[in-house]
Amino acid sequence: MPQIQALNLNLKDALPLNKEYQVHVYRGDLEHVSAPGNKWHKLKHHLQAAKVQGATHIGTFGGPFSNHLDAVAATLADQNEQAVLVVRGELQPDLTPTLQDAVKQGAELWPSTRQDYRLAMKGEVVKQITHRYPNIYWVPEGGGGALGAKGCSDWAKQIATNAVGYDAWTLAAGTGTTAAGFLASQSCQNLHVFSALKGAQQQASEIVEMAKMLNPACQNQPMVFHSDCHQGGYAKHSPELISFLHKFAQLNPDVTLDPVYTCKSLYAIYQAMLAGRWPHQKTLLIHTGGMQGWRGYADESNPFSNMSTDDKMSF
Ligand SMILES: Cc1ncc(COP(=O)(O)O)c(C=O)c1O
């Protein structure tokens, strides 16, 4: 399957889009079986640093459906270092599918109260784990930090070798690490970043700061930050978004979108195009993966649930 594909956004029952608009998707979701999308790129320099340290364990943080925890557990399944996952909140007697997979892959789970979790490296759970495994390497939540952003900067440069002639690239943000790396790479003319979080207005300046740390020369690189496309909040769906995704899935049977990130950026772009407010003709949407996240939703609310069993197995 080609790495870059054209999307059909002329949805049934909707106004036809201006013919000038073209949206292509970079299928990051098809890269790396164990750590698709941005996951491998955020992890790679951390894993190298852990090797240099001679770490026996790799610790990190995430929620019970976290794409990041899923990727860390799967990536370390056949490595010498053991994954130690600090999970936000109480562990339910029935583990989520994400955590069940992590355990099958040999990861150790440590529940953390929300309060302790917020303290990150200063939390009690981290102290206990570090006491037990003194040679542990800690990866920040979501694979963040400067090393995570550096990996994403490498990724953007790699994408740019094939993605020629786009007016804009678009990307979803959680921690903003991926966006910082892309901005630092100076690989695209205009970068639009869509936050999946509610109330993330402040994040734009953090992304720019992180990008400048990686590459001081990137200060004048344009980034447009969108903080109003969360559809009610992180992991929430509006009925309009679900309706859009159902129609999208019918017209684009080869493309599946995740439930939290890329789906919301695409919907925001689509709405701006319908309103004639999208300023670019040729847009590249970066698919950052996260398909396993659908396991946190009922099958009937997943517009892509009729995909083949083989596809589901590759989550
Ligand atoms: C699938 C997916 N896309 C996008 C993001 C956002 O990436 P970042 O946290 O680097 O902003 C995440 C979070 O890591 C994610 O899991």
C-alpha cells in the first residue's frame, strides 16, 4: 500500500467541496507493527539512551488505554529490558485490552492514584520502582521530552523526502512532542497542529519553545495551533464527528482513523474546507496511528469496526 494516499472527502449528503482542495494522508499508522504512527519515532532515541545506560528496565507512564503503553510493551517484548508501566488510576479487576496485551508481552504493571500519577518522577510509585530496579531508564509520559521530539524531527525529515509539493502538513497533538519535532525539522511550509485536549491554548508556546531547543534556527517557521477541535474533550465524540467518520469510512475503505487524534484533526480540516476557510489547496494529513484506542469504545460506536479480522489483529 502506498505511504501517501489521496482522501475522498466529498461525503454523501454534504455540500461538494471546492475542487481545488486536495487532502492526502501519510500512512504513519502502517509503519512499525509494534509501535505504529508517532510511537516508534518518539521512543527510538529513548531506547538508545537506555542501552547506553545499560538499563535493565524501562519505566514509563500512561492511562489504561494508552497507545504509548501499548507500544512500549510491544516493542520491549523481545528485548532484554523489561517494561515497567505506571498506570494512571486503580487497576480494575478486568484489565483493559491494552493492559492485558501488555502483561502478555511481559510488562509489569504498577497502579498509581491520580494524585501520585500527576507527580510523575516525584511520585511515590516511581520512588518504589526505582528502589526495586536501580538501573531503570524512565521515559516521560507519552514518549515525550527532548529525545522524543528529536525522533519526531527525524521522522518529519524522512516524510519530506517523499512528500513534495504540499502547501501544508497537519498533525494532531497530545503532549505536543511530535509537533515540536516537526516544527524543529523545518520540513514543511506550513504546519497546522490540532490539539486533542480541551483547554490546551497554552500549548502552542510550549511546542515552539521545545522546537527552538532542538533547532534554534526554526524560530520563524510558521505553525498554526488549533485548540478548539477536541469535540467535547479528550477521547470524547460529538454526534457530528461520528456521522462524519461513518461517511468517511464508506468513501475511504482503505483508511482507518483512530478515535482520539487524527480523526478530530481531519474533521476540523473538513469543516474549515466546507466553510471555505481552509487556506491551503494541497494538504498532507499525518496519520499518527493509535488504532488500538478503539478498544476503549463499544463496537457499535466504531465506524471502522467492520474492517477485516486481519486488520483488527494488527492493532
Ligand atoms: C495516535 C496518537 N497520535 C497523536 C498523539 C499526539 O502526540 P504528542 O503527544 O507527541 O503530541 C498521540 C499521543 O502520543 C497518539 O497516541
